Amino acid sequence: MTIAEVARRTGLTAHTLRYYERAGLLPSPPPRGVNGHRCYTQRHLDWVVLLSRLRATGMSIAGMRRYAELAGNGLPTSRERLELLLVHRAQVASRIEQLRDDLTLIDNKIDIYRKSIEENHV
């Protein structure tokens, strides 16, 4: 599949996809066709989706690069990859909990304003 198709399927720009490749975030770069254009495989697409989710959940580019490097080294790095993902998961879970607390505070403020508006007929 072309870079444009991968961009369309993932919501990322072609520029971002090229950056991910240059930054060493793919375990292997997509091969080039006879025309010199990148030919992404389903594996590349799946990998880009994973990268975008890791990034969206706050993983640093350095962390993503480390994960890609480990993945590129295959099965012997499974334990390290697991540990990296467990640490990231804990960080994401902590942020979710903080967001829940933040949402509760906002909901309480909304309730206060609603009650005030009702009581004062504003």
C-alpha cells in the first residue's frame, strides 16, 4: 500500500509517516517499489497504528524508538518489551485516574452553578 493509503487509514500525515521512518520508529523500513515509492505492508500499517496509540497515550519518541529497536531484535527482547509496556500502562492508568478526579471536580462545579441558577432564577 502507498504512503497516501497508510496516511488515510491511520489519520496521520505522509510527513509524519516519513518522520517515523527517519526517526527509527519502524522495526524495518517499508521496501521501495520499482518506482522508488514506499510499499507499506499490513505489518507496517499495524505498526504505525501501534505507534500512533503509544504517542497518543504520552509515550515519548525516545520510548517509541526503544520499543521499535527491541521489536526489531525479535523474540529475545520480549521481556524488555513487556516491561516497557507495563511501565507505560501504569503511567496511562495513573493519568486516567487523575482525569477521573478532574472530571469529578468539574462535575461538582457544574452542579453548584446549576443549583445557583435554579435558586436565583437566573
